[in-house]
Amino acid sequence: MDNNKFEIPVTIRADETGALLTLRNARDGIDFLMNRWQGKRTEKHRAALQACSDVIDGNKPAIGARRALVAAAREAGVFVDEKALAGKI
């Protein structure tokens, strides 16, 4: 069982080309935050990184990491609302 899986994946714009990336679990979140993050490393970024790490360590539920990741992505302007996308398909 994948306890670090997000119930609802997080979709973000991965780079300046507008390519979309879907983060399905806390490991995806850490990889993105550590290796592909284009924004400033703010307090929300650090909180998301910590929340994802806590999930992987088995200390917190995945929903908290998802919320922190969405907050950081919104702050950086890279969060993509799936509902908005559905209307464009």
C-alpha cells in the first residue's frame, strides 16, 4: 500500500514552456520541490518539503503534504486547477 499517495494528484506547470506535471504522492512532491522548483525557496516551499518528508517517514497523513504543496505552488504561480483545465479540453 502506498501511504504517501495523494487522494487527488497535484498538477503544476513544470517550467516556463507551460508543460504540465502531475504529482501523485509525497515522493513526487519532494522530487519536484528539490530538483525542479523554479520559484523562490520561501517558507511555504520549506513547509511543503517538510510535510512531504513527514509523510514518507510515516509521521503525517498525505493530505497535509498535498495541502502544503498546493499552497507553495499557488504562491509560486505554478499550481494548475484541474477544474479550470476540464473546461479547456
